[in-house]
Amino acid sequence: MSGAPARRLLAALVLLAGNTRCALLEEPPADSLLVCTSDADCSANETCFVDGCGDPGQDIVVEVTPNPALGLYAQDFPVGRLRAEQNLQLFGEASVRGLVTRSTVTPPTPSSTATRPYSDPLFVRAIGTSALIPGVARYHQALIVPDNGQWALPVASGQYAVTLVAEDPDVPPATSTGTVSPGETLAMQWLLPAPAAVVRVQGQVTLHDGAAVPSGLAVEALDAQLRPLSQRIPVTAATGAFSLALAPEAATASTVLLRVTALHDDALIPQQTFPVDLTAPVELELGDFGAPVLVTGRVVALDGRPVASATVSLQGRVSGGGTFASPLATTDLEGRFELRSLPSPAETPLELVVVPPPGSAAGLTLTNAVVPRTDTVLPDVVCAERRVVRGLLRLPDDATPAAGVRLVVEPVDTVPGRRLPPDLATETITDGNGEYTLRLDPALYRLDAVPGENLPRISRFVSVVPGIDGVAQAVPTFSLQRGRTLRGRALSFAREPGVPPGLAFASIRFYRVVNVEGRPSSVLLAQSVTDTLGRYTALLPIR
């Protein structure tokens, strides 16, 4: 890449990284950020991608999901240089296989032979991401009864933290990490401490005024990084007593936190975290957070019209040192809402969060709310306006308007001084002139253009900045890309006699792995579903 395209790419990347040393920029960047606008900005063998010009046949990773209902989960692998006929040969089942033993001596050691297989029920949770496709999450969970200490959990390929939580509350949770490759088994071993080696933490939750502790409380132990050291154990109602079981190494940890929470999300009880000394009696006194009150109000736009179908919530610190988040409420046709909340402290208000529905001119609004210890009516909440964003989309010839193209917008990062908007389903369709209009809260967005059957999808980053006096923000015009048809079959790793080798109704997604603001990211280029014979067709960009 050289000349003007290279200069534009350098300027765009500096802006994305938040660099304020303007001497590196040849001209002030526009409000909206597009790394390149069309393939014409790139060299002869490159295509304009979301991260700049690149070879359309490189940096491609495919994810194939055969059939989760049958325990066949996603496999991802690089496909190298793509061919017109691209068969996707799957590997065997990927899984995590565990061996769980429990020590019968104190203290437990990995080399100790005084162990027994653990065969009581376990809740297994595997949380991670794809190892090859940044930003693609992996999550599996199951209730498992080990067979002589052994168990297996089919998973998608990826990097995982695998946590075991025993049904027995006196067994501390245990976590191990590892990577599962397609067709491979990740073997993990856990040695649980002997019952006599478990660190017992017994204590009591109390209220500031000595009143009976309400039902529906739970306590768990955490380390300094807020990772669990114990199970989440219910507190005995009225007495407030609790008993936790921690692994032996917790006794030497520099920081142990005990967190008191509500057992149910809709309970009007604050969350409070206490640093504790495990060598001393533990008493967790909750401050005077007050009794729940009814809060009502109205949400209106700048022109005074009510904002219907907006979600409203209150959150923040409450009296006594805890934090609180109310259940969500939704405004009616007159913009009115009501919700139950804890009162705010005398010195600081709570934060009222209003999220209008997609397409509304009213935008994400945060405001302070003073909530006394009696039912209260808040002043009208006047929402800020979302920024009007307009742009033009053209066909690959860079001249003809692209009409009737679906555009999907997703927030991916914040802009300075603003909170990341919720991931609402914001969509629109270009008109007959290829023009589109969106209403968006300030943020960095990925804009995906999804045309018809003959052209591939294309993505761009757009940085929406706060507006001034209702002035619309213009997105520089960009063009769709020509597509090449990719065909092939998704093939099973094993073929049974009389059964076609193709995987029917498998989901196939092609990603391009990129860097945004110096961080690995991924962009979906194409997706398809195989037919009954395992055949697929996908459109990918080409110069």
C-alpha cells in the first residue's frame, strides 16, 4: 500500500488508538471513521476491509457448527488460501475429560497416593472464547456424576476456564484452564482437599439495629481478583449464621473477601463486600440501607413528548456501604414508569439509567435521582437526543446507488466521556438513492451492510461523536464489494456405511481476523447453512 491510501490508513489508525499527537495526521479526521471507502483505495490485489486494505484470500478462519443437539459443537480452523471449491473436513469430537480425586490425608499433595475417586454430583462450567476467532464466546455447562472420578464434557474448540462446583457445599470450587483443539481431548485433573484440610469460615450476618436478618441472603468468599474461593451459601434466616468451606491455600491468601448478596436478582437487598481476617470471628454487619420504596416518574424527549417502551433502572451505592441495582421497569405510552428501589444516601444520589427503544430520537440518558425513605415521584427525565447519522452506500462500481440494502449497527467501544450503549438491534434499509439514516448514541460502531444474494456482506467502523444543535453526522460514502461464490461440502470426520459423508444443516461462518485499536478482533464475512447432503454456498469479497 502506498500514496494516499496509506496516508488515510495511518491517520485512521492513529485516531482509533486515541492518540492525541496531531503532528502524525496530515489533516483533521472526520467525525465518522472509515479506514478505506472502496477497493479503489487499495492496490490491485487487495480489497477494502474494515481494518484497511488486505488480501481477500488471507486471514480467513471458518467456524463450522454441526449439530449441538447431538453434542457436536463448533470447530474453527484457518482455511488458508480459498479455492472456488472448498470442502471443509471436520475433525472428531472435541471434549474436556476430567479426573477428580479427593485427598484422604492432610495436607493434600499431587504425589500423594492417599486419595479416592470423587463420584458425587458436580456442576461443571466451561467458559471461554474461540482460540482463533477473537470475540467469539464459548460456554458449556452440565450437571455430571463422575464414574469412578472420571467424566467427559463435549465442547466447542476454544480456550477455557473449567470450574467444578460440587453438590456438597463443604467442597470448595476448583478451576483449571486449558485449550481444546478441534478433534482433540483436553485432559484435566483435580485433587480436592480432604475434609479435615478444608478451611472453615463460620460467621454471622447482622443488621445495624440488631433486627432479624431477612431471608434470601447468601455469602461467598472471593480472592483479590473476585474469583470464587467458596461456594455461594445461603444465610440462615433470622439468625444470619453461615458456614463456608475454602481450599487450604485460602488460609495463606493476602486478601480474602466475603460478599453478601441476595439469592434472587429481583430482591431489594444491596450487595456488600467485606475484607476479613480468617483468624478472627467473622461478623458482617450490613448498614442501614433502608426499606424499599416506590419510585415513579415520566420520561420525555427534548420536545416534551413522552418516550414509550424505554427501560428504566436505578443503581449505585446505598446507605450502609452496599451497592444496589433495581429491577428494570418499562415506560408506558405516556412515558410513565414505576419501580421499587432502596433509598439513596443523604450525601449522594442514585443513578437513573434510561434506555429508549431502537429507532427512537431519544437517547441513552443517565441522571442523578434523589430517592428519600418514602415513596417518591421523580421530576420528569428529559432524554438527550441520539445523533442523526446519514450516509450513502454504492454498488461495487463506485457510482450506482445501492438500494434496498440492510444495514445492521452494533456498538463495539466507547468514545471519551460516554458510556457504551446497550447492544440494541439497530437496523435500517437504504432507500432508492442508496442513502440511509440512523439515530445512534455516541460510541464506536461496526456497521454491517448485508446485501442480497449476489454480493457479499461488508463491514465498516463508524465513530459517532456527541452532536451539536441537532447537526447530523455524515458518514463518508463507501461501496459494496464484488463477490466470489464459494462452494463445497462440510464433511464428517467419520463416515458410517450407507450414510452420506456430508453434514446436513450445519452452520458455517467465515471470519476475517483483524486488529482494531491494537486489539485482535474478527469480522463476519459470510455465513451459510448446509443442505441435506452437506453442501453449502457462500459469497466472499473479491477484487
